[in-house]
Amino acid sequence: QLQLQESGSGLVKPSQTLSLSCTVSGGSFSSGGFSWSWIRQPPGKGLEWIGFIYQSGVTYYSPSLTSRVIISLDRSKDQLSLRLNSVTAADTAIYYCARVNLAKGRALDIWGQGTMVTVSS
Amino acid sequence: QSVLTQPPSASGTPGQRVTISCSGSSSNIGSNSIKWYQHLPGTAPKLLIYSNNERPSGVPDRFSGSKSGASASLAISGLQSEDEADYYCEAWDDSLNGSVFGPGTKVTVL
């Protein structure tokens, strides 16, 4: 059973760059038929879609974040990454990586447990 | 403010049927499939329904989804205490060229 695990800096200063990684076990980011996504949940709020990346490297981002976000796949490390620059307190959230199942209407069918990121000086 | 609308809360007693609505527009639900997720605080969200009304393996048939036009709904029949959670709808939006989640509905089992 494929499992995802997020990791990265739990505390980021305002105006700096948030960097997270997502590693996979029981599978690979290169598996056909899937793409990979990042989602976040600010404290006390709902889920917010950040974006996703196809195997080809083509990315789609939330319009509200597109100027600050980069999602990438490192095939040599078999790792998914998220970079969000110029962060503010509004970027404080639990960040999840998830598998996008293209055969299931691009459903997010496997999620990581999430990692909390706090933006504070 | 989400482009998808859900009621903030819903409730029922054990064994009852609860329905959660998700309203959108022609650019999202009206032209793309809807997904539903169950989220218990502190855990990973779980896919309940994809392609409007399909259940992944392992999801009880107490959960069912439907879609009509630019609206969709999730029904939970035979409500159980473990169904107490937040439920989110999600759809691709052609105008935004991205995916959107509804604001979530908190289901309480009385």
C-alpha cells in the first residue's frame, strides 16, 4: 500500500520561503496514471487546493498562489517538493501531499498525514 | 470565499440518513466530476466518492453521491458515531483552471 510522508521546516519567518518535501513508500512518483498534489488547511479553516504536477512536469496552481508557488518532482530522489515564497502568517497551515488518480476523475485518493508549518518571527 | 457552497453543519441520530449539499456553477460541478472527502481532525482526509457517485474499495455503501446540474450531494445512511467528521466536496473549475474545495460541512451524531 502506497504511503506518503511530508517533511520540512515547521517554522518559517515572514517573507522567507517555505520548503516541503513528500516522500513515498510502497510505490513511486513515477508510477503511470497518477499525478501529485499539495493541499493545505489553515488552523480552524477548510481545505485549500494548492496545485498539482503531472508526470510530464506540467503544473497547475491555485490562482491565489500561482505567483508564489512551485511544485516539482525530483525523479532522482523520487521526491515531490513544494516551495512557497514570500510567506505571511496567512500561510500558516497543515500541508498535505496527495496522489491524484487520473482514472478516478483526478480524485485525491491517497494522502499523507500532513505537516504543520507556522509562519512567525 | 469558496466557489462551492456547503452548509456549515448537519446532524442526525444514529441510524438516520443525513444529506450534505454542494452547490457550484457551470464552470465547476456543472462540467466536471465531483469528489467527496471525510476528514477527522488530526488525520489524513479520506476519499469517499469520486466521479460523482463512485465509491473507492473499502468505503461502506452507506455513503452515496449524486449530481444534478451544478449541484451535488453526499448521503450518509444508517448514521454511525464514527461518521462524525468534516466533509468536503471538490471539483475542477474550468474558469480558474484549478481545483476547488467546498468550505466543508461538520456532521454531528447526536
